[in-house]
Amino acid sequence: MTAPTHSQLTIPSIRCSAHIGWADRERVDPRGVRVFIALAFSTPPAATVSDALADTVDYAALSTRVVRVCGARPYRLLEHLGRTLYEELRGELPAQVRLWLEVSKEHSPLAEMEVSPRFGVGDWSGGAAGAA
């Protein structure tokens, strides 16, 4: 049997709160935000064989970092929050792991939009279809 050559870890929906919105009044109370993360490994993590957490990316630690960054300061735009999250997480990941993330508000700020828009950023485009 041949070993896999590609692998991906997907964290489909991290829930957190952020003071986000263009208008000052939108940022007064925290709003629900969802973050989708996809990681692509250039070679499958050693954990696929070892079954050891130390041999892969700790997604619980990534989730904790996302929650902390979202709540750390106010943001006007999803784009800014997305880029901030990307930079924070990129700095924690090994160079051979590629990162894609998407961020959206839980509820659209516009009545005519049933689902909130989402902003994606990363060093690959592998996660574009998955955010909740």
C-alpha cells in the first residue's frame, strides 16, 4: 500500500465574539463571528503513523488563539480581522503547512442578505467552499 502524498486538516467553524462593524454603534456590543480554517500539509503529518499530538498541528491551540485575537481589539472590517488572524496563525505554523482561513459574522448586518458575506485569506485557496 502506498503512503498518502497530500493531506489537509479542516476546522470548519470556530465561534467567537468580536467588536466588529463599520459604524461606531456596531462595535459597541460584541458580535458573533465564525472562522473557518484549512491547513494543507506538504507531506502528511507524522501523527498519521504515530498517533501523537506532538506530531501534528494542535487545532485546540489554534482555536484558542482565534478566540483571543477576535476579542483583543475592535475591528471595522472582516478583511482586517481576517488578515490579523492570518498573520497570527501563520506565525505559529510550520513553514511546510499552508493556511487558508475565512471569517464571517454570524448574522448579516444587512436585512437583504440572508447569510453574512465571508472574507478569505491565505497562502493557498483550498478552503473556499467550507465556511459556515
